[in-house]
Amino acid sequence: MHIEKIEFSGFNSPPSDGISAGAVTFVTDGTRLQIPLTMPRRIEMGKSRDRLLVLAEALKTARLLPEYRKKGELRFAPGVLPQELRRKA
């Protein structure tokens, strides 16, 4: 899967019982992989740290799906994946 865009939805509403819910969608040419997430604390999507936390959790979840378990199945277009989440060479 060659991911061209990452979309975030939810997480901005006040958390109920200390839990924030939303989804991360990986967009490709003709496919959308939506990963619903429930985070155990308040998430502020305006903060870079929280966005990275949510994105890292979505990637971890996506890599557990059978169709994306193989190394290299999830690829990103240049500039889509934040520098902090890129693997060090």
C-alpha cells in the first residue's frame, strides 16, 4: 500500500471518562484504510506530540492487519510521514 495522504478525524471533542476517540485514515490511489482508535487520555490534535502519538498508534494497528504484516507493505509518498516517525537508516 502506497500511502499518499493521512487524515485525522475525531479526537477534538471533550473526552468522556478520560478517553478520546477518533480515527486515522490512510489514503491511497483508490483505497482508504480507516483505523478507529480509542486513546486512554485527552488528545489535542493541535499539538504535534499528540498527533505523532495518534499516528504511531494507527501505524502499529495497521501493521497487525494480515494484509499489511509483511515488511514494506506500508509505504509512504515523500513528505507524508513526519520525520519523527521515519526509520533511521
